[in-house]
Amino acid sequence: MISVAGVLLAAAFIYGVGHLRQTARADAPCSPALNLSKKLAPLAIGEVAALTMASKPLQMPDLAFVDGDGQSKKLSDWKGKTVLLNLWATWCVPCRKEMPALDRLQGKLGSDKFAVVAVNIDTRDAEKPKAFLRDANLTRLGNFHDTKAKVFQDLKSIGLALGMPTSVLIDGQGCEIGNMAGPAEWDSPDAIELIKAAAAP
């Protein structure tokens, strides 16, 4: 006769195996991103030395914002592309300083394989970021914005937004490759080499 303890032990074992399998399935889509982050680590030098490479599989939340026409956009709209997601604001001096480099990066590498998605989080005056992009002649970046700054809170909740600007390099499956707190010269040779390697097939 099987004891109660034996039944409980067997149930615990079955649950444990099932839980491990479920966790593995959850991590599986992001395993390639984790492998890529390890491969790219030696390229995180010079102007992009502050890029923190992912150390565990992390599926990004499907961040929601709007474009310049007021149309709803989600991060998943760029599925299949490597994305450099950047959060910026006009009140953030380092943000304003790095925007031209992001615009040039999009001009150099923007394609069906890569995109810079710069999302503004000004909450008071929606015209200010639009005017900034126009006056600085930043024509390659889309006018994406979230006037409630929920994208910042969503990233903060998973430990990826510690300040402004915040940038996250994301693979085509929506998984984190690496992240950076603070500005960078995103069109520097160091950055170009890293982004090209990240977006390579």
C-alpha cells in the first residue's frame, strides 16, 4: 500500500518537473538573445562600453505608445527586426545631446533588419518634442511618444529604466540583448560595429 508521504513525494516530483519544463519553454524564445549578448560582449567598448549585456533571458513587455499621427504603436510592430529602443525627453539634457547620433544611426543602418525606435515621454506639452525634432532637423527618427510615460514605468518595473536616457537593444523576438542607462555616441564606429553584429542574420 502506497503511503501518503509517497504520494506527496511523487506529486511534488511531477510538479517540479512540470514547472522546470514550463520555465524552459518561457525562456526558450529568449535563449538566442542571451547567446547573442555573450557573443557581442567583446564589442561593447569605447563609445558603447556602458552597454550592459543581458545575463538572463528577458522577454520585453509589449510597450505601447503612439506615432506622430496619433496612431497606436506597439513594440511588437517591429517583430523580426533588431531594435534599439530609446526613451528620451526634451527636459533631459543628455537625451537631447544624443538624439542627433540616434538619427544618424537610423540613417546609416535603418533597414528591414534594424530600426531605432526613440519614444519621447514628455508629459506636459506634446508639441515640444515635435518642435525639437523639427528644429534639429532629425528627420529619420519617427515622432513616437507616450504622454503618460507608462513605457518608462513598464521598463522600470523589470529593472531596465534607472534614469534618462534609457536604451535597450532588442532582438527580433522581443528579447533583451543589452541595455544602457545614459547617453552614447550611437553613430560612432564602436556602436556601428556592435549594431551590425547584432542585426546580422
